[in-house]
Amino acid sequence: MASSPCSSVNFDSGLEIKTRSVEQTLIPLVSQITTLINHKDKPKKSERTQQAIQRVGQAVSVAVGRFVAVGEAIAMENEELKEEMGMACFEARRAGDAIAQLTDVGTAVTPPVDRRTTVFSDRTGMVKAARMLLSSVTKVLVLADRIVIKQIITSRNKVLVTLEQLERVSTFQEFVQIFSQFGNQMVEFAHLTGDRQNDLKDENKKARMAAARAVLEKCTMMLLTASKTCLRHPDCESARINKDAVFHRMRFALEQVMEIVTDARPCGETKVLPLSIYTGIKDFKSNVEGLREGLYLLPHQALSGQLEAVVERTEDFTDSAYTSHEHREGILQLCQLARQDTDQLITAWMEAQSLNAKEATEEMELSILKTCQSVYELRRELHKVAVGRAADLLKLHAEHLPLRALKASGGEGNLEAVAEYARTLGEQKEQLVETCRLLCHVSGTEPLEITCIHAEETFHVIGPQIISAAQTLALHPSSKIAKENLDVFCEAWESQLCDMAVLLREINDVFEGRRGDKRAYVSLPRPGKHSANLKTVKAVKLDAEEQSTIAKLGLELRLLTSDVDTEVEKWEDQEHDIVRQGQSLSSMAYSMHLFTRGEGLLKTTTDLFHQAEVLSEEGLQLCSSLHTFSTQLMDEEKVVVLSEMEKLMGLCQQLQMGVRTPVQGKTATFQKVDSSIQNTRAIITVVIYLLPVCNKIVRKYKSERSNLGSPQSWRERQSSTPVKDDVLNGKNSNGFGVKSLEQHMANLTFLESK
């Protein structure tokens, strides 16, 4: 609440706002109330001022009336909240009426003889009414939020019941029937929890929810093939072990979601992250720098104790068999240097205290700077080691050789070979688990720490599952179901390696001062432009199997958007049209990636097709910018840019035609989704190639000519064609602005602010 726009209001202390939707709904109301309370206290009020105050008061009253009507309707539909909701609505209506009465000052200046009580004469009454209104409206919103939580709990309970039925089935016919029901329930649960994840204010809870939902997403497909394998080979012990592990993991993930949604822990436990080296160094550095403000706030041993705790955790690096001798020695030397600098600081600190100094002495200030620098060097070295090892591992295992060998030996029925390659995969798993632990130490944010822990747990669990699936195939080498099951588990492993590559990039972004997270972007179709083309398309939600199929394609899209971001950051001019449009395409592609995970603001296939059409138009605008850009280039450079521009234009037109073509039936709709995402991937690939090419050209000409805005400084032969400075600098006022769209989205709140 401290950072909330609503924080200046004294809410009921029992009502904690945990979601962005509730907070955003309150913002316009708080703005209006603040206007009423903080009007200028002049002895005389002009007619215009009085009318403005009255309009604001009426707007509040009307908005509250609409709001209360919705709250009362919710109360009628939910018996358990009827009394509380009814009371909160009554208080909100009463407060709204009071505000309307206090602001009813008439259309003319009130004569002095009129003794009516108004906002001008009873400011205390207005403050009281405002507090009552905000408190009651907040209570209504929080009660309504409970209904959302109830929907998620109800959906989870349905999933659990069907999960137990699936675990007990004994025939294929019964399994197919129940799994169809289970798939629909999981899709509903995925959308409800995805909405909740996007709405949460707490970034740690968001990360935990994302991790739990990722487990459920992968496990849904695993459950299908593991159960089918067990039904086909009921006496196979490895198949049973494989299936039981999937069911156990799904139940655990469902419980994790419930803990986050209900904000409850079993037996009153508190979820505490293991203390990372990054957190330890941050706290240590904070205390060191805090000595400038207070020499007597900490005992001397507190600093040395904090540092020793950090040094102790570096043993995860130095004790590892995979850490090189050079890196081990470097870490140990930096730890020793940090100890020495801290000892010198403590000595200078004690000396300053003995002199009864009120602030840090010059010697102490120098020691503070040296100590902070030494722990920074330690953090940088640890970051280099962890990230370097992770990158090397990802390159080493890019070919997935142990997985291929397990598939081949399992298909041949060679149990000895399966056992041998299982040991190889086990070693790879241990390396990855340890590397995830090291990345957790240097992740830089708590949400990324949570993602590292999730990656560690995933490798730890899926490794043995792959082995049991391979053992089943080796025992039944002609079984197509056993082969399919092994393929699914191997794909989950490969997918987690891709996730680890993304995680690695995000950790680097944070270390280098860039944020690793990206805001989901949704383009609102412009009125009358897109809706006509897609009016006949029936909105469809993908089922669990289809969602799983496109998830891998979506992950590739996410990796490509990260590459776009990397290239964009290399541009000096962040407002250049090519940069801005490239960013816009990347953001839209990222929202399509979220769709493949059942997350974000694109909920149905119709939403996806709307987004794809807007993306294609933005791509064509980029083509226009590139064409203008190319007119100022020399022949060789011009050919390169125009060649890629033509390629981009063809892909955008192909995507546009595809999404505008109506289809009928579930299979055709899924194929259209798959085609849209593949075309988007191809578009982003071209953008990734173009960004550094254009940036290099801009830098080259900028170094040759101090004034980039002059057409003649680019190409004298085209001096006869007048070109505006804005065009040369990539400034196009007609561009599709992301910022204005985000502002529009922010204004779509429940209460009107007029």
C-alpha cells in the first residue's frame, strides 16, 4: 500500500489490496475525492469553480450508484457474502449521497444569506464522507475478489476429483472419456489462474504462480501418455513408477497454486526463500553504507558476521567439482580481500566512535568505498562463474545426445545400453541442478530466484522420469505408446533447457542494469478496421493437448523477442521509427507467446488473430519506414535493406491473409493458430537481422557527418529529393504508439473518471 496511488487514504486496516485490478479501479475515485477535498480555500468562490465542484460531486455519485448496483447483484448471486456485501454497498451509497449533497452548490454563486452546509463550509464532513466511501468501495472490491478466489478453488476441486478418477481407471475407453473431461477442466483452470497471475501485485507470488502453472502445463501431456502406457502395460513396474510420479507432481503443483491464491500455508508455515549470495551482499552493503548516517546503530561484530555468512555460501562455488582451479582461486582471493577491507573499516569505525564523532571520518569514508568495491568484485566474479558455466552447459547439451541414445537403445530393447545412458543423463542432471543453484545465488531479484529454484526442481524430477520411461520402452520395444511417452518426457527436458536459456538472459539483464521482465502487450483493434474481417470467426480456447503442442513454438518466439530487445538496446536513438516499430512487433509477439502458455491478455483464438493482424500492419509500417530509410543509402547498403524489406513485406502480407481467411472446425482453427505463430516467428527473425544492419549504417553515417539530419550528408545524388529531418532521424508522427495505447488501457477502469 505504501507505493499505491491510493496510499494516502486511511483504509480499513483489515482490507489489504493484493491485485492490480482492485487498485486500478480505485485510482479514478481517489483522484475525484482528492479534487473535492483539496480545492483552494479562498473566501469567495467563482461561479465556474462552484459548477466544477458540483460536476465532480455528481460524477462521483453516479459512478458509485453504478458500482453499488453491480455489488448488489453479486451479493444476490453469492449467499455467503450477501450480508457483508450488502452492508458495504449500503455504506458506499450513503457516502456517495453525502458527497453529492455537500457539492450541490447550485448553478449560481451562493448568496451570503444562504446558510446551507456545502463542501466549502464543511470540509470536515467531506473528509469523513470520502473516507467512508473509499473504505466501503474497497471492501466491496475485496469481497468481489473473494468470489474470483472461490471460482479458482471450485475449478481446482473439479480437477482433483477428475484426477483421482483418472488414477483409478482400468480401461482405455473409460480413460479417454474421463481425460476429455479433465482436459476441459484444466483449460478452465489455466485461464482462471493465468488471469490471477497477471493481476497479482506481489512479484514473488507472480513468479511462484508461473512456476506452478508451468508444472501443470507440462504434466498434463505427461499424464496422458504415462497413463496410456500404464494401461497398455499394467504389469510393468517402471511404467507405474513413471505414472505415479506425474500424478504426485500435479497434486503438489495444484496445492502450490492454492497456497498463492488463498495466501495460506499449511500449519501456519511461512514461505521463506533460501538466502542467496546476492541478497547477503545487498544487505551487507546496505549496512556498510548506512554507517554514514549512524555510527552507533550497529554492533561491530554485525558486519563481520554478515560477511562471513556470505563467504560461507560461496562454498557452493568453491566446493563444486565443476569449478575450475582458476575460478576457485579467484573467488577465495576476493573473499579474503573483502575480509581485509571489512576489518579496516571496523578499525576506522571504532576509532571514529572513540572520538565521539557524529559522522563518518575521512578515513572511514575511504574504507566504506573500498569495502563496497571489494564485495562488488566478489559478486561480479561469482556472476561470471555461474553464468559462464550455465552457458557452457547449454552449448554442450544442445544436441541432446543422451536423450537420443536413450530413445534409440530403448527402441532396440537394449536394457544394458539404457542403464549406461541413464547414468550419463543422471550426471547431466546433477550438473544442471547444481548450476541452477549457483544461478540462484547471483539472480539479482527474488522472482528470478524463484524461477531458478523451479528450474532446479524440474531437472531433478524429470531426469528420473525420463529414465523410467526409457526402461519401459526397453522392456516393450514394439510399443508405440511407450515410445510416445518417452518422447513427451524428453520434450519436457528440452523445453526446460530452453527456459534455462531465457532465464540466463534475464539474469544477465538484471546484472547489467536492464530489467529482465517484459510487460505483456495487447493491441486494441482500431474501430471499424479489424472487427469486420474477423466478425464471423468463433472464439475458441485451445485444449490442453493443443496448448502443449504450440508451447514449444511459443517458447521459440519468446527467445526471438529477447534477441530483438538486445538489438534495440544497442541503438543510441531509442525514438527512431525502426527501433520503435521493432519494439512494438516484439511486444506483440511476446503477448502471442503468452497465449501459447495460456497466460496474458489474449484469451481466445479470436484475440490471437486480432493481435496477429495488428502485428502484420505494424510490420508493413516498418516496411514503409525501411523504404524511406533506404532512399538515403548508397547502392550496396540500399540493396541489402530493400531485399530484407521485401522479405518482411511478403511475410506480413502472408500473415494478414491467413488471419483474415475464415475457417470452420476445431482442427482448422488450430492449424490457423499454428500458422499465425509460425509466420510471426519468421517476421521477428527478419527484424532481428535488420536491426543491427540499420544500426550499423546509422552509426557509420553519423560518424562521417556530424549532422545526421541533412539529406545531402547521406547521399548527394539524391539531394534533389527533399526529405525532412524527422524522416532521416526516424521520427514519424503517424506511427502506432505503444505509450498512447498503454495510456488508453490504463483508462479502461470500472469507475469512470470525468
